[in-house]
Amino acid sequence: MTMIDDFISLFFPRYCLGCSGSLARDEQQVCIHCLTSVPKTKSHEEETNFVAQKFYGKVDFQHALAYYTFQQDGIVQKLLHQIKYSNQPQLAFELGERYAIELSNKFDAIPFDLIIPVPLHFKKRKIRGYNQSEMFADGLASRWNIPVKGKVLERKIFTTTQTSKTRIERWKNVESIFTIKDDSVLDQHILLVDDVITTGATIEACANSLIEKGAKTLSVAAIAAAK
């Protein structure tokens, strides 16, 4: 940070999106305290983790991963809210970068050919201005040098929010609403990316579309997942 930046920060201080405390010079969107206190799933350390268990008997994922454990009214929920509703796409990108570095310690070589984010309906994307899942995917890709295909998977029907729905209601809400726009997924090792996994209904619907279009293998990663 330059002297000019120091001067500007006196009058326009930057605040952590997690705890609202002042950010230090080398901190970006979230302070180190928040980043180190957020509950991580450590799902990359065990194949039979709670994220994978959501899809047993439904989708055969090679890897099922989530960076953080989602807790109601916790800091993770606050960060996701900032990303989705407070115009903070860069935070999703930063978390993608950080998770990519952490996952690189697991893989001898990154086992994915493409990263495909769960899409927003075009009306919702127009309102928000970006797709938070795609920003997270871009953060991962920036460290792995793997292409992100943000337009391959399309949400063709505008659906209501999933927040208050049961698993069955969530599944009915997203069943058959995704379509694949081209053949670029054929014989590819694909990492499907979302912001948060709750019941897994949306991921399951996306995965089924990719499988039908000839994806070779599927994995999933998210910023957070609920237990």
C-alpha cells in the first residue's frame, strides 16, 4: 500500500465483511481473524465426508468438497449474504483463490478439465449483476489455470427461492430446469461449483444434465455446505 493509500484509508477506512472491524494493510475483503475462525469442513481430507454423503445413491461424484461449514446466523452465512445481496463479487473470487491453494495440497495434479458454475436465471443475473458461483469458480481457476465455462449450463426456468423449502420441495423446484447448450462437456472431467450446498437438490439436477450430455466424471465444490 502506498502513502497515498495510507492517506485515503484515514478518511475512507476499509471494513471487514465478516466482523465489520477495520482491515489491516494486507487484508482484502475479510480480516485474518475471521478467515481463521470460520469453521472449515476439511472435506478434502476424507472421501466419505458429510458433503459426499448428501449425494450417496443419487450422483456418483469423484470428489465432493466445500470450503466452509454453513451455520445459521454464523459468519459464513454473513459472508454469503454479502456476496449475494451486497454487491461483493470480489469476496467470492478471493475465497475461490484461497480454496484453490488449500486444495492444491491435496491433489498431485488437478483432476479437472473444466469448471462449470451453477447458473442463475438470466433475469436474476441481470438484477444482481453477476453470478456468485461463477465468481467463486473464477477464483479457483485463477490458481489452477483451468477454463471456466459459465454459459454451458443454462437455467431455463425462473424458480422461487429454495430457502424455506423441504428437500422434496427443493427437488421439485429445480427438476428439469437446467439444460446444456453445447457438447463441450463430452468426455470431460468436470468440477461443478456452487455457492452453498444445503440439501443438494440443485447440484443433483445440474449433475444429471451433465451426465446425460456425456460428462466423463463429475466432482462438486462449494463455498459452504450445511450439515
